[in-house]
Amino acid sequence: MKRFLLSPFAARTWRQYLYALVSAPLGLAGFVYVVATLAVGGALSFTFVGLPLIALAIFLARHYARFQRLLARGLLGAEIEAPPPNQRWAASHGVLAKLGAALGDLPAWRSQAYLLVRFPLAIAYTLTLAFGVVEAVTLITYPIWWSIFDIQNTDSKGVVHHSALQIGDGFYFDNLSRALLLTAVGLVWLYAGVWILKALLRLDKLLMTALLGPTRGERRVEELTVSRAHAVDDSAAALRRIERDLHDGAQAQLVALAMQLGEAKENLDASGPGGEALDLAETRALIDNAHRNAKLAINELRDLARGIHPAALDNGLSDALGTLAARSAMPVTVSVALGERPSGAIETIAYFCAAELLTNAAKHAAPTRAALTVVQESGKLILTVEDDGRGGARVGYAGGLAGLYDRVRTVDGSLAVDSPVGGPTRVVVTLPMRV
């Protein structure tokens, strides 16, 4: 009730009034602009002037859309996502190519459509401001200016005339009770105007989202472009990691193994007829070192292969997560309920997400316990990791959660984090069952 009573005087409402005041003439001007440019351009389309004029008109409409989004964000707090840029315009060369790129710019055509359909809104904004603000304030303050300016005149026929507000034939608001009645009507107008304006603004936001923002297809293309870039970067990083691990680990062990076997071979070759006596102790030490390096190299390769595809996943996600929980630094309860087995890529992503989340929790949150659950709902794999740690986890531009967010986006997954300061933390990873 308090919010309702104070709504006409709130700062947010005044910003909305200002937006309507600016939008009313802009709506009229935009409508005239679109109609005039399309009419003139269409009439001159048989010349070399018509199509360039239309192209210029829709090019300018795209730039107006940017201004409109800034206006909505500044005065209404509405975040309207920008459509993708015109890639054809940037890649084209020559006048005809530029002209074709401008005429084929669908977001610019939608901006033109917004200017057209906004004309009725501009009229509605004007009427709302006129009746909901100007007339409402006039009626509310009527007792003041009536008491100051009311003058009664009697003509030659003895008829009394008032300068007060008149309705019908001879009915004047010329006393206090009638003046207060107009004040009550003005208050009703004032509150009705506020909520009518809010309804118009909601409609305007819907139009801006539909016509000045990206379509679902454009947003999907952008998401796929970003996820493809992340997938390429992840693949390149994984290859560099494998190369580094092979070079610094298994390769180094195998080089040492080859050198030690070479020395042992030289000792054996030197023990022939006429040669030096065979040093069995040294040869045995060389072979022992070679054997030890061979086992180290095998372990290095096994760990490297486990990093690419964990061997525990061969038996399914349930066994793999159970093994992961058993190796965790904190007590972890695991619950897996899947109606079908996901594809191999999804299992791998879910496994590494669980491993990263458990590692982050143990490292940063100091929890006493954690719970790991995996369920299948509406054809989606939903992995949830909860802990009772200190909380405060966020998805930023760096860190493990940012890496997980990029990882799940490559397969159209999502990541949601609920981690208030003081805990607990709940991270939900949603993945498709198939890529």
C-alpha cells in the first residue's frame, strides 16, 4: 500500500515520465521518417537514387536503435541486448556490395519496423501525460486557483456568471465542496495515469526486445560462435598440456631408459674376448635404474591417459563418481539416478565438472562434508554439488568456475551457482544426455 501511495512521486516514476516525454516526439518523428524515406525511395527505385536512399534510411535506423537502447537503459533500467553487427558490411568491398549488405541487414529492417509500430505508443504517451499528469495536477490544485481567480459577474439580465470551471448549462464548481470533489477526481486521474504509463512502458519494452534486440536464431548463432571458440581454445590448450606432459614426463623417462640400457650394452660388449672383465654390479645397477624408469614412464603415460579419459568411466558415471568421491579430501555422499547412460562426451564433461567442483570446495570453502547428486530430468543430466563451506563462490572471468562455464557451454549446457557468504554452496550443472 505504501508503495502504491508513493508511486506517483517515486524517482523511478519521474524517470518514466521523462522517457514518455522524450519518446512522444521521437515516435512521431520516427514514423514520419520511415514513411517519407520508404515512399520517396520506392518512388525513385527505378533510378540510381531510390535504393541507396532506402539503404541509407535503414542504416540510420540501426544507429537510432542503439540510441533507443541507451535511452531505455538510462531511464527505465531495461537492458536490451544489441543485435549482432552487420558482418557483410564489414567484409564487403565496392559500392554495390555495400549497398547489398545494407539492404540485407535484417536488424536494421526491424529497427524500421519499431519506428512504425511505435507511433501509436507515442500517441498513447502524449495522452497519458496530458490527462494523467497535466490535467490531474490541474484538478488536484483546483481549490487553490479557484479561490484566487473565481470572479462572479452579473449581466444586465441579472444572470450571475462565474470564471470557475463549468460543466453543462449553469453548473459551476464554485464552492469548496465541489472544488474538493475535483481534487479527488484529479487524484484518481494521477494514480490511473501512473499505472497506465507502466503498462505502456511494459509494451514498449516487449517491442524493443523483439525488434531492437537479437532474434532467437541470431542469439543461437552467437552462442554457437562463442562456444566453438571456447572449444577450439580448450582443444588447443589440451594438446599443449599433453605435449608438455609427454615432453617433461614420459619422454624424459624414456630418454633416461635408453641411455641406461645403452651403458649396460656397452658394458656387455666390453666383456668379450680380450676385453675388460664384466662389471656385474655396475651393469645390474644400470638395468635396475632402467627398469625403474620404465615403470615411471608407464605410470606417467597411465596418468596422462586418465587425464584424457578417466578409466573409471569405462564402467559408467556412477562408478566413476564413486571413485572420485573416495579420493576426495572431505566426506562426500554420492547419489546417481539415470534412466539411460549419457554419451561418452557428456560423461567426461560431467566427471571433470564434479572433480573440479569438489576440488574447489575442499581448497577454498573448508567444508566438513559435501553431497554429489546426478539425476535425469526432461532429457537432461543434472549434476548438483553441495557443501557446507564458507560460501562466496562466483562465476568470474578467471578461475575454476569460469572454466567450467565455458566447458558446459560447448555442449549447450548451463551452470548455476547459489553461494551466499557464509554458505552453503550449491552448484547445478545441466547437460544434455547426447551431444
